[in-house]
Amino acid sequence: MNPRPDPVAFIDLGAQRRRLGSAIDEAVGRVLTHCQFVSGPEVAKLEADLAAFCGAKHVIACASGTDALLMVLMAKEIGPGDAVLVPSFTFCATGEVVALTGATPVFVDVDEATFNIDVASLRRGIATARKAGLKPKAIIPVDLFGQSADHDAVAKVAAEEGLFVLDDAAQGFGATYKGKRLGTFGLATATSFFPAKPLGCFGDGGAIFTDDASLAEKLRSVRVHGQGSEKYDNVRLGLTGRLDTMQAAVLIEKLKIFPDEIEARNRVASYYARGLDGVVNVPKVPEGNISVWAQYTIRVKDGTREAFAESLKARGVPTAIYYPKSMHQQTAYRHFPVADGGLPVCEMLSRECISLPMHPYLDTATQDRIISAVRDAVAG
């Protein structure tokens, strides 16, 4: 009887930890020494480093990617009667923050090749919102699985319709669109530093990027309960949205190796593509763009995904499904409007997509094992 093979790591944070050696321990140690656990000097240092990395004029570190999105909507006073256009094939936080403000998320379809917002459906969604008596105010494109949305196309629609753009780069920070890193598209960009993200901390964390000085000032107020010029003079509604100093210290060290990790992720993705193209539907990145490959998401034939996942599991290869239900199919969001014409691509992707192990430290021998398992599962 053959022993069960050792499982492959889906995301190997341990390998990154070993690479960084004592750097993070020393960074955390400095925080433990100065004891400024909230709003310590590392937070401002991280914000400056992130701004230099992506070219944004202002960076506001915060407690999570969800808070990053919500804080922008709060600063822009989005609320009841307003509509925000959101792709349905995404993590729930993208639409959740809209609903939390009292506004209405209007779900739109995505592009079959990139999994990102479909501009034709976006235009229909704006019309749908107006027919429902809502005021379209914003678009939240998502840079899903590490690949940037078509920001020029989204910006064109936003300009024509008088809307602002809040880029949800929770999975895409570090990616480039037409040679330019994410962080400066639209009015603001939000990202997440959840540990599994391409740039992750050791807990929850996030950041907002903007070139708008007035918005940045409001965001810093929202981040601390809507604080005004005095600590106990709160001039607007806010929340406890701060990034703690310990997480900032961790991220400062991780950001130093992030460019190298992005290159490594692209080498891994290229190796997958060479081994799997023609076997399954592999992801494609438009020419001129660079993904950070938060996930390596393939598509299998409708109706075969469960057996496919079980076959890989038996070979010690883990998989994950992002997302088995698009937002408009989920219990909490079913009552919100969808763009006229429905969301057939979102629904198809929710049936066919499955993600393979992806991280910068995935060696070719392990990839060969994964590729072999995928080929055998498909041949089945």
C-alpha cells in the first residue's frame, strides 16, 4: 500500500518567514521597546514606504481592507438613496461596505477572460440603478486574484456618468496596469494586508492610497472616530480604523522583499501556464500588465469541479474555490439589484473556477507534482 503523499502548502508563509530571518523579530522587538503600540513611528514610516512604492501622494494605513473601502465611502458621505456599482464575482467585503453605509450595491457582471468588471454590464447597471430611483455615485472595480481591472475603461464610464472610482486592490496591490503600479487609479485605492495576501502582515491590516489631499485629510479623521482638531471634538462619523504599530513594523520588512516576490510569483504562474495550457482554462493577463497572482485560478468543465478537487486532494494537492457563490447569489445580498441582462458570467465562473497552490516559494518539483495531478484529474 502506497503511503499518502505529504500535502503541498497552498500558501507557504513559513518559507517567507525563514527568508526574512531575524528582521521581523528585530522590528517587533523595537516596538516592544518603545511601547507605542498605537500610532507609533512605524506607521508613518510604512505609509511613506508604501507611497514611494506605488507613487501615490497620500497613504492612510488602517485596520483592514474592509475598513479601507468603508472609510472612503464614509469620507465621501455615501448613504441611503445612493447606488454604488460593484462586480458580483468578488469577496463579499466589496459589496458589504456599500450596504453598511445604507447605500445600495448594484451588482454587475465580469469579463470571462480576466474575471474583472465588465464595462458593458457596468453601463447597464448604472441605467438599472437610475430606473430604480437611485443616484449612482461610485464604481468599485476589483483587481481580482492579483490582476488589475481595465482602469482606463472604468475611468471613461465614470467621467461620462459623473461618478468617482474606488479601486478595490485588496488582492492586487503590487500589480501594474499599462506599466503603472496600482495605487493611483481613480479617486482612491484600497488594499488589504491580511496574511494570505501577496503583501500580508501577521494579522489584519489595510491601507488607502489617494492623490487627493482633501480626501486624505478626511480619511485620517474617519480613521480615529471622526476626530477634528481636538481629540474630543468629533466633526464627522468615524470608526476605530487604525493599523497597529506591530503590524506596520512587520510590513516595513516584508515590503523590502516584495518586488522580488512579485517576480517569483510571475515565474510560478508562467510555469503553470506552460504545463496546463490546453489541459484546463488557464488565466490570461492582458499584454502590458503584470499580475501579483494572489491566486492562480483555473476553470474546469461545469459539473466536474468536485471530482477534480477530490482527485487532487488524494494526491496531497490542496485547492480552494473563490467564489462558489457570486455576491448576488448569497443570502445577505440577494435582494439588491443586478444589472439588466443578469450576471451570466459571474454565475458561470462560480461553477467552474478553482484555485491551485500559489506563493513565491513554490519550487518547480512541487509544481510538476501539481501539474501532473491536474492532468490526471482531467484525464480521469
